Amino acid sequence: MRNNWALWQGSRLSAYFRNMGISNPESMSSIILENYHRALLKQPIRFESEVESDKIYAEKAKQKELDDKKRDFKKYNVGDTIEYKYNQGFISDKQEKDYDQGRCIAKGIIIAKEENKFYLKIKIIETCDPKGLITYDDKDALEYDKELKKLVKIKKRKVEKCHKKDQLWFPYNTWDPK
């Protein structure tokens, strides 16, 4: 239903929900199905109250996520040595194999923190591969095609790398505090 009705892609129905303050397509689907079920059972439709309940739930979830980020971010301190998680993949098959065998640990030192954005500025001190680390890869990203009116795979892949001694900003959760 979400895909066929383009709730992820900006259909008129999704725009209607967004105007009511519901932005998650999962929530849109749930509200539609719950009220359709009520209609089949000849029960009163509770569309407005379900929209309000979903908004309250979403706000609580958003606040919890923010609180969790703040708590986790405090574990990172300027001067700490931390280890890279390889969230963006590996630069080579050898790097991945070495990582799987515990022989490839990339390290950096926190040199600054951006509290509001939960970012860390890291000086790379070890990469275990002379080719460095992949810091961004949009391999599986999608973009909206206006002509087809749907999400399609990106046409040109973008990969960013870093090397030993580079200093870059990273989302905090791409590194493990040790």
C-alpha cells in the first residue's frame, strides 16, 4: 500500500497527511488501515484522534532519540582515541578480510566536537590500508525521477575517502569510544 499509493514519494495522499503533521508513511498506512477496519466493522471512524495520537507518539519518540544521542555523545571527549566502525564499507577486499580477522582497526583522535549536530572532528592516525577509509558511499541511494514519478537508483555513484593524518568531521556514531 505504501509503495503503490506513493506514500514515500510525495503523492497527493501523502501530501494530505503531511499537511496534517504526519510525515512517516508507516503511520499513514496504519491510520488508513485502522480506519478502514473500523468502517468494515461499522464502528465510528476515529481519524482525527488517531492523527493526534500519532503526532504525540512521534514527538515522544523524537525526544527519546534526542535524549539518547545526548547521552551517547557525552561518551566522546576531545583527546580520546577512538575506532572506526566501517559503516560505509571497505576500500578493498583485503581491508574487509583483515577487519573480519581483527587485524584492521582504523583509529582517530577526537580534536573537536560539534554538540548541536552530534559531530566529531577526527584526526586519522591509523587506517591499516594505504588506500585509506571510505567515509561516504551513496551506492544504494535513491533519487526522485520527476518523469517516472518514482524513486530510482542514483545515476552517478559518489565515494569519499580519507587517509592517515586527514582531519574530518564525522557523525559521532560512525566511531566507537574505547
